[in-house]
Amino acid sequence: MSSTRDELRHVTLGSPFTPEVPLGSTRDILITCHVSATGKGKLHGSPECRTLRSAASVNQIDVPFGEAVARLCPSCRWPLPTDSLILRSAPL
């Protein structure tokens, strides 16, 4: 199924998804994240997250959802296509 990239829904992923939640087929879906230049710490849905304000620089990276879950910022919202499998499987 093709994605409707023009239609986005901004959702919090860091609270409903935890490492304990089975991810199934969403595990390999790439999500765009923002992280401090050190690459350490939380992954953010926006470079404007208040937690990143103190970072000297911010990088944008694509991370498989299964790898990102444990590091998702609980305050950020990620723009996802409305037909994203992540949205359909989310305990939102």
C-alpha cells in the first residue's frame, strides 16, 4: 500500500510505545528523528524540542522503529502518514 505522505498526523510515540510493547511488523519501519550531534540521549520528533535547545548542533537521522522505541522522547510528536502501520498498531 502506498503512503499518503501529504496527509500527516502528529503523534506522541514515546509514551504509548515502550520496549515491552510488541512491535510486530512495525519494528523495521524507518522514522525520522532528531538527535544531538553526540548521538547520545533521546530521539526527538522535532529539532525544536525543548530538550535539544542546549545541544550545540542537532542531526536528523532515520532509525528503525524497533531500535528507536527505548530512546523516544516522551514529549515529542512525530509526523506520520495517516496510513502508517505504526498508527494502526499504536496503543494511542
